[in-house]
Amino acid sequence: MNLNLPSHDGHRRRLLGGGAAAALSMGLPLMGCASGGETADTAETDALRSLPVRIDTDTDPGKGVFFGLFREAALTDVVVDGQADYRMKPAAAMWFTRFGAPFPESAVRYLAQQGMAAQITWEPWGDRDQAIPLADIVAGKWDAYLAEYGAAAAKLDLPFMLRWGHEFNGDWYPWSTAKNGMTTPLFVQAYRRVVERLRAAGATKVQWVWCFNNESTPQAAWNAPKLAWPGEDVVDWVGIDGYNFGSSQSWSKWTSFRDVFERALATAAEIAPNKPVILSEMASSESGGDKAAWIARMFADFPTMPSVRAFTWFDIIKETSWAITSSESAWAATVRGLRSDHVRGNGAALLSIAGTR
């Protein structure tokens, strides 16, 4: 069973140019390894390390926000190390795969056996990192592949979350509005065709995540996420990606958790008020502020955001210090936050949300 599922090299490539480093955080907490952030009290740190792993056995989908994790590591390591590191079993694990790759049957099955939800990000890249024209998808040139993928998903007969064509309101991906004539019809038509072809093949348990970036780039009327809305019948979750880059980039500044997502959540409520929201990618840098305080505030804010039912932390060091383990204080704040009754870790309950709305 091959569960070594690396992220696609093209992911977030807009920030990887110019020789930017992309170190990976793959093991146990890297205490004190990053600049910035205060050191947690030693006695408290020892106490947090010795906490029993929290296992959420509550199958009620009606309450709380569900914790998901993305790491660039073998999926088995994400599951085992993730709960060991943060003293809680996550509800979900996310990874990236290219359009054209076979259906990851073993990965989805493995996570289901672990009581976790699979969150697949399906990017329209070819096998040589070439862009796949949306017009080709709309014209049916990928229908045979979609039928095969859908048939494999139908045969497995397990629910999972599938995010196709994310961050379309940025200007960094070839499937974006900016790269497709500054109009949305092709994206909408391609999205709908992907969903419809999988459903026609019997893949009715897929939970579709339509995902926009928290800020549009460029910020123009033609790039508003609502113009790319494909319809309630083909969306189960509204996804939002957002990051606090801090001062790590020449153009960025420290931004609170609420300020990263508040406007985007208002947009989601305007577009699809009855759909649950997942923060499909999110994290904070260490640069320019107090990451531990940012994380603590995030957990305090979650109960005031009832539409947000899930979040997936981008747990690596890449463009900046996204990893939860980038400092001891950030790690401690996360472990404390994950003990909240409002934070959930039951994959079956997570996958029941869309079906209960």
C-alpha cells in the first residue's frame, strides 16, 4: 500500500520563485528551532508533552470545529506523528494530487480505517507540470479519465472531501480567472463538468469543496469569488484559504486570525449561506508578531464563527514558518487550544456535516 503522498511541486508556486527556501517540518516538535516566539514554561511544556492523546469519540456533527492537518510526509507518518506531536488525533488529513493521477483508493481507505476524513486537493496540472487548459476539460477531452476516477471512487464507496481548482481568484494558477480572460465561465463550466462526470460514474459520496483565496489578486470586480460560484447543486463545502504572512514577505504585514478571514467569511455567507465552511489552508508565520498569541486568539474566535466547521493547518516550513512546531510557544498554544471542547477530532462526524445541512 503506497501512502507516500507528497505535495505537488506547483503548489503555491507564486512564492517559491527567486530561490525561496522550502524546508519541511516532518518529525516531532522542533522545540526552539525558529526565531521569534517566546519559550513556554518548562514545567508546563513537560506537562503538555505528557498529556494523553485526545481521541474524539463523539459522532454528533452538529457542534464544534474539526481539526485537520497537512504535512509533506507519508500519510502514515502524518497520522501517527500528528497525534503524537499535538496530543490529539486529527479529524482529517489533506494532501495535493495532480489532475491525471489515479484515484488514491489506498489513502482514502487507510484514513477511513483510522477514523479520519480524507481531504484531497486535486490540481489541474499535467504529469510534467504543464497547465491543463480549462477549455479542454469543458470540451470533454478529460471525460474518459474522469469516468475512470469516478468509477474507482464509486467502487470504494466511502465519503471523502475533494477540492478541485482551488484559489481561482488569485493570479498564480493557470486555472484562475486572471489566466482565463478575466472572466469566470470557463472555470464554472470546468468545475461543473468534473463534478457531473464523477457523479455519472457513480461517485455520489464525494463531498465537493469549492475554495477561494481570502483575498482576490488582483482585487477587481471581474475577480470576485461570487462570479465563479458553480451552483449549490455541485458544492458541499465552501473552502477559504488564508494565511498570516506577518512580515515574512516584502508586501505582507502581521494580520490577526479574525482579520485574515472575516471579509472572506462574509463573502461566503453572501454566496452560500447554507453551506458549511472549511478553512482549507491556514497558518501563521512567526515573523513580525506573537504566533502563540495568534493561535490562542484563533481558538478563542472559533466559537464566534458558527459557519466555520473545519480547519486544516498547513503544517510545514515553506515560504515562512507555517509549522505549528516553529517555536515552543506556538506548539504549546496549539496543544492547549486543541484541548477545548469546541475543537473536534472525529472524522466520521466531520463527514456527516454536509449531509446534515
